[in-house]
Amino acid sequence: MRVRDSVARRTKRLWTDDEKRSICFQTTAPGVSVAQVARRYAVNANLIFKWLRDARFAPNPASVPAPPEEAHFLPVEIVAEEQTPAAGPVAESRIEIELAGGHRMRISGSYDPEALARLIRGLTL
């Protein structure tokens, strides 16, 4: 028996241009590294870096997603639950959100709806 017969033979993976472009584009996602993409496709990271240097496969800067908006802190006050008698509609604008653990978040007066939506999404993650 020859040594050559017992060793598994490697085959070279051939990537289409579209596959290379797709793989290179995935490296532009926020928080994603070239190494992570390379592991996903079982490719050496150096090969992806080589493709990124090639103008045919490098992502178009205009198609790269913008970085996420910077996080902003909003003032939040956690208050003990108060018992109020049921009354008619309140003239003032007020939102009350019940959170896990029995806490409630109350927003009174004017507010930025987009900032409130981001806050709620952050609390539910």
C-alpha cells in the first residue's frame, strides 16, 4: 500500500464571481468580522481579504449599510405603584408601560415617538 492512497485528497473549491461578491458584502455588516464570514463558508480569511482588494468583488461603498444610530439615554423614573380611583379621560398626554418584574414606566407630556420606540425595543431585547 502506498502512502498516497490512504490520505484523503483535497479538492479546490471554485467560487463564482457572484458568490465572491456576496461573501465580501457580508463583511460590511456592523459587528461582523472577516474571520466570522470565513468560518461561515469554511474559507481562509486571507482569501476573503484578497477578494476584498479586487475591485470586481469589493462591496460598493454606496451599497454598504450606514452604521446604526448612536445610542442616547432617556431619563426614566421608576415609581411605586399608586392606587388612583378610576376617573374620566385625562387631559394631559400620558403613556404607561408595564415592565417585567412589576415595574411601570410612565411618560407624561410631550415626547419623541422615535426615541420612545428605540427605548422600548432596547428594554425588550
